[in-house]
Amino acid sequence: MLRRFKEKKPALYKDYPQLLEDDSIDAVISATPDHWHFKTMVDAVEAGKHVYVEKPLANSIQECNIMVDTVERTGKNCTGRPMATQCSPL
């Protein structure tokens, strides 16, 4: 089984919209600078991809509301690591 993965080279993309056009990709991870999380998540969900977003999810409540609306409208999944998991208990 590992041999099969060694023989297949990963696809390279010049930019993420090109990646989002690839129908063989079901899900993406938004591991970008914070200010890009909103745009990359919305673009990916609109392209029919499920998304994992690193924290912070967005930079404003307005961005979060748009993200929730987009997920509800498209039926795609979006998840991320909550801030609470990064905090140490007192």
C-alpha cells in the first residue's frame, strides 16, 4: 500500500483557486495567516469543499456570521480548533 503512495507525486498549484477547481479534492485545511482564514474558508466551501480552519476562525463577528451562512447554504462541513483547547487551566 505504501508503494502506491510513493509512486504518486502530489499535485502542485500556483494559487489556491486553482486547487479549489480540482474535483478530486474533497476537503482542505486553511493554514494561512489569520487575515486569510475568512476568505479561504468561504471560497473553499463555495467550491464544494469541506474545510478545517486554524484558529482564529475569523477576525470579526460579521465574518463569522458570513461563514456560518455559507456553510448552512452549501451543506458543507467546516470545523476548527477552538481557542479553549489552547488555554491552560488555572
